[in-house]
Amino acid sequence: MSRFIYDPESDSMISSEAYYMAKYFKSAHLHMREGNKLVKIYYSPDEMAPTRHMANNRMYTSKKKFRDETKARGCIEIGNETSTMLKPRKPKLPDRRQRREDIKKSIWELKNGRTV
């Protein structure tokens, strides 16, 4: 019988074998068996290349520590922010009365010999 552990990084329950394999082996995915079924598990490791934090000028190799420091400084990571989708903007058209007057004016100018 499988034992399940809560994984805060993926915010889900995973089998203890998968959790420890993902934690201690540094590959992009793992193959495991659950009963007769072959399961491929993907995960994103916490390690990253040393990166300088622009707010405090320190180097970080942990994604979590980098993100925690970013939040503590009141900043956001570009590309990771949760923004609402912008509604498609409709072009601002003049009101009907103004449009009619503009069309009448253009027709009058064309009939009365306006040159461009």
C-alpha cells in the first residue's frame, strides 16, 4: 500500500517514493510504477544558477529563497505575476450625431468643389 505525502511545491499529495526520488535525484522526470501502471513524474528542482538579487545585491542559488526575498522587498518577478487578462479595447468612436454631421459635411464639401 502506498503512503502519500503533501508536497508544498506542487500543492498536491504524491506517493512517498515519488517525493523522495524527486527530492534527492536531480533529473527532470522520473518513471515510477503504481500497480501495473507506469507513471512519469515531472518536477522542477529548487536549484538554479547563482543569481544576484537586485534589491539586496546578494547571490542566491535557491528559487524559493530568491522569491521570498523578492516578496519581502515588495517587488514582483516579471513573468510570474498574476495579472488579469485585459479586455479587448474597442476603438473610441464619436457619437452618432457627430458622425452624421461629419459625413454630411464631407458630402457637402465634395459636391461644392472642395479640392484636396
